[in-house]
Amino acid sequence: MAEQILRELNNPEPSIDPFFIATKFGWKVIFEPLYGPDAYTAKDVRKGKSRYIIFIADDAARGHSPLKQRRRQRYTLAHEIGHIMLHSEYDWASSSDIPEFGRKLEVEAHWFASRLLMPDYGFQNVMDLTVKAVTEKFDVNISAARKRLEKLDERIRNNLTEEVALFFNWQKPQILLDEPMPDEDIWLMEVAAGAEMDVEFRVCSNCQEIMLRDLYGYICFKCGQYDT
């Protein structure tokens, strides 16, 4: 469903604006103190026509940075849109009365929000496989970025890492033929310069390929191994 909405919008470039999507469907978004919940959604029926009013807490995540609060509100709104699109026949606000059913609805809404804000097509190069890059590109908080990467389709991950691995496999003999390097560290510096990436590298202990450092550790371009 999330993919369908984005296709109808011609797959917009990240970051995706959930407020625009809500407005496009004719739903009203109101920010106000909710004193506990992050959001709730009401259904307004008038003259046989219905629309949704989404209330987003402006008192959530107090004590955190304005950036983190804004990103939390973006994800919360995407989550509520997921409820509307997936669960319109249920009263999801009171689904907690049946714990197992309520958990199922929440998982589905989280899944929807994750794919709406961080769609598959937004992962376009190996740099997008780092938590820091995902938070900045898709305008989400660290926890959401980390969970999305954990659930990312392996075909996407493999395609991106294989492309980079091929690049380095091609670069190495060229560099060694033109200008032999005295040690591995200098060679890695040359590769980084050739790739025009201001990042640090190390060699994967599993497959001996290049690993890229992000904010939390190193990821291997080829086998996907992650080291801290």
C-alpha cells in the first residue's frame, strides 16, 4: 500500500513529506498537546461523507532536540496514515482491548510508515546502507533508520555492495600497475581518493574486501559483515 501511494505521486525523491500526503487525501492534521500518546485519529462523518482528522502530539519527546521531535512527528503521522489505509474497517484506537490484535495492527502501521518514509527505491548507493546516511536522507530518527536497514531487502543490499566491490576490484590492478604502493594503508588511501569519498576504510576479516565506516562501525561492501 505504501508503494502504491508513492507510485501515484511519481515516486518523489526523499525525504517524503507525510503532511503533503495527508493533505492530498483531504485529511486534516492538527498539532496539540496530547499528554501521553504520540497521536490519535478521529473520523468525522458529515452529510454521508467522512474524512479523518489526525492529531499529532506537540508535547512528545520533550527534552530532545527540535530535530528529533520533528522527525518523530513525521514518523508518527506516517504511522497514522498507515492505520487509515490499512485498518479503516477497525477501531484501532481501542484495539488495545485485545492485546494480540492490537499488536498486529501496530506492527502493520509501523511497517507502512517505514516503507512510506524510507522506500526501497531511495536506496541508490552503498552509502545509503549506513545509519547516519539513512537518518539524513530520509529525515528519520536513528531508531527508525536502524530498524529499516535491518529489514532491507537482501537483493537491494547485495546489488549495492556488489557494484562497489566490482569498482574496487577494477581499481586495484590499475593502481598497482601505474604506481606500486609500499603498503596496504597507502593503497587504501589512493582508492578512497579515486572514489572521491571522504571516508575511512578497513579490510573485512571475512572476505578481505573493503569495509566502509559509518557512525557506528564498519560494513563490508561484498559480504555485508558489520563490525564495531
